[in-house]
Amino acid sequence: MAASLEELEQRLSHLRTELRGAVRARDKAETARIRRALREAEAAWEHALETEAEPDSEALPAEPPAPQASPTTAASRCAERPTHGSIPIREQVHQALTLLGAPAAPKLISSTYEAFFTESLVATKLASLRRDEERSFTAQGYARPYYICAALTHDRLVPARGLLALSTWSVERRIIGPLSPRADFLTHAVGTAEQIQRLTTAGHPTPDAAWRLLRRFALTIPGAYDAAAPEPDPARVIAAAHAEAAVHQQEDDQQRQAAAQRARTQLADVQQLFGAAPMRDALRDASGTLS
């Protein structure tokens, strides 16, 4: 029998307590085990929440979907979404990033959300979101199922400029190496194409903005775009993106894994999510001013 939301929330709280103990004890093996269990419990919690909000998968709910519902579910019902800005911005970002599948800049996050959902997401409002999330994590630890956090540079393990990610992703997935921007771009293209496929399969119309977003991706991926076709073929975009990604995947994965191992060894939990402080910030913290 599947665990209830209350049971999963209790498990999450218990795992977070265990994680703090393992980190303080510097038990790396136990810390890794608990983190894996925590990610699994968080995924189960989100699935349980979506199931509770949508008891009949064959019928569209009369009420708007719960904020924690996955972008896949919510985007397929975009016509039923309210337009009065009721969804918190962190939930909007979570849905867009989950759909894209890799770290992304605020402008792309905003474009993606607005392409599949009826509400707007103002990119300029994301400027302070990561800092707010870091303050919340510092104060409360793993109190939330997820945080909007940072992508990390592979060399210095500091926040990658302008890129947001999800705390539920592995460190490897949030590392930005020399080949990662292109690899992540291809991941974004696949996520967008797959979402359009889901809408089509479910019999829902695809918004024009979603087709425009997919076209932007397809135009820069060899073999993904047929100029004679009225719209890009999602399956063709996916196949072309996978074909190009395979060329760089091994080297990119190796760079990400090496950097992620360093991050787990050298950084505290908050730094693994939000990055090590750059030297300028460290100097400012130490002296109060920059010389």
C-alpha cells in the first residue's frame, strides 16, 4: 500500500534529522545513503501530492492543480489554470525547470513557463529568488521538499552566473563544465519536445508560444528542423538532440562527475546547493568592505 502524504512527510523529517547527524559525524557513506533515500522520499511525496490532487486521471479537475503538481500534469490542463497570479513564483520556476530538465537562465525559464501555462512569469522577479531560497535553507535546512538553487561551475564550485537549478537534482546534474551549456541546451530541447508530445497525446491543443519555443531549439540542432514543415516535428527534434548529445556525453559526464565528487568532499550541504562563496564575497564577509 502506498504511503500517505502524512507518512511521507514524517519520513522526510526523519531523514533530514538523520542527514544532519551523518554530516556532523563526517560519515560520507551514511550521508550518501541518506541523501539517496531523501531524494526518493521527495519524489514519492510529489507523486502522492499529485495523486491526491487528481484522483481521477481520466477527468480534468474543476479546480486548478495544486502548486506542487508536476509541469507535465499542469501544462496539459493549461486552459483550466487561473490567470490571477495565484501560483507562487518559486512554484512556477520549479515547474519550468522540471519541464526543461537542466539548469536554465531566467529568460528561458520565463519563456518556457509562459509557453505552456496561462500565467506569466516575469524574469526580473527571479533576481533575488535564489538568495531568498539560500536564506531559507540556511535557517531551516531541508524543511521544504525542494529549493530553487544554483548551478555550479566545474572548476571553482561557485554559482554559475545566471543559471538556476533544483535541489532535488544530483550535484552532477547541476555542474556546468566546458561542454555542459550545449548538453543542457539539448536537454532543454528534448524536454520541450516531449511536453508537446504529451499535450498532443492527451488531445490538448499546443499553444503557439510552445511551437515557437521548440522552433528556436530546432533551428540550431543539425537535422532537427524541416523548413518545409509548418511546425517542427517533436520526434525529429528529440532524435536529433539525442544524436548530437551522444557525441559529447562521455566527456561531459566525466567532467561533471569529477567536479561533483570534489563538491561532496569539500562543501557543506548549503554550499553544494548554492555554491562556495566567491573570493570577493569572502573578502567582503571578512572586512565588511572591498579594498
